[in-house]
Amino acid sequence: MLDTRASRWLDAGETRTFAVAGVGGIPSGNVAPVIDFTALSVLPGSLSVWTPEHGTTASSSVSFGFDEAEQSQLLVDLGSSGELSVRNNSVYGVQVIADVVGYYTGITQGVDQTFFASDGYARAYDSRAAGVGPVPPGGTVEIPIWQTAVAGWGQPPNGITTASIKVSVLNPSSDGSISVWPAGTGWDGAATISFATDPVVPGRATQRMLMAKVGTDGDVLIRNNSHAAIVLVVDLNGWSST
């Protein structure tokens, strides 16, 4: 859908809007594509991605470190325009590649279907909030997916079995990983997202979109597998009830 290497990179602070629906075999209408975003950058920074008809977002969607290629998969509701906007939040130009790997059709803003994709995010957990604090080494926190969905979009009448969540680990002080699994079940020892400190420029954020199975209570658990406390943020933007 997008490859800035064929024209020019995305300048610092620049926003670029491009068509997705109706392009390259992607159908028009109510579509929610799954898109691999790749950022090729010399300096650390982030990208924000949103549907232009619903306004901009201050939330970063893809973060990247010093002199690296960073990839992250996003699920986005295109709305009626069929377009996406991407903004370079960094202080240096960045090359951006966007590849559609699949899509859901028949997406609406209601919550009474078996699959729902929002055009924005609802905050499910933020360890920076008052009285919460960083997740300690070996610590596990419970993320209220069902309650977040109800507060953000109204009660899903068909329930939630799998959630589309954006998980962010901010400014880690050591390399490590986190594990994500359904509440009410045991941890199997597997790591879901790995992250690393930036040896050149501190303050790196790692963000990933996940389709995560939820427990019978509508929650997921996240464990900090690293040797240092982490700042954890979780945002919900969709779910499946099948």
C-alpha cells in the first residue's frame, strides 16, 4: 500500500495519507485490514497511524530505535473513506513501508457482530496511572478487556473470546520479555513480546499489536519476565466473539 523508498521519505512531523480500500484487491466498503508497518530509521522515534475521517491520534502506533528496521502489525478500521494516515513523530526523516496481509469485511461501528474493529483505542491498563506503578520483575497484572470494551463502546452482546490489543513497554532499563495469556489459566513459560534497551539513545518504547485469547472473565494476564520493573500500557481496539 505504501513504500516511501519509491518517492521520498517521511519528514519529521510529516503526515501522509494513502488509499487502502479498493487498491490491490482490497475490497471497498466496511473493511478492517491487517497491515505490517515497517519503519527504516537512523534515529529513535515513532509513527502514529489513524483513519483520517475520524481525526488524528496522539498515540504512537509503531516505535523504533537507533539505526534499525522495526516492524509492527496493526488492525485498523478504515471507515467509509478507505484511507489511512501515518505521521512521523520523530525529529528525523524515516522510510515507511505498509503491506496488507489480510482483512476483515462487514465491519461496523456497532458491537453486535462476531468481529469488531474500532477506528481508535480504549486504554485498558497504564502502569503510569496514580496508585498503580511499574510491573515488578516476575510480576503479573490482570488486564480488564471486557470492562474496557463496555466502557469504550458499550457491552458486546456476543461476548469476547479474543481481543485485539496494543501492548507497549516504555523505556525499559534492561532487556527482557513479557508473556500474555488468558486469565484463569496457568502460564506456560512462553514469551510473547521481547524488548531491548537502546545502547546509544535511551528511552526506547516497544509496541506490538496482538490478537490475544481472553479468559472466561474477559481478562488477560501479562507477566514481566525481565530482571527490572517495566512501564506497561495496554490499549484495546477490537475483538472477536467466535
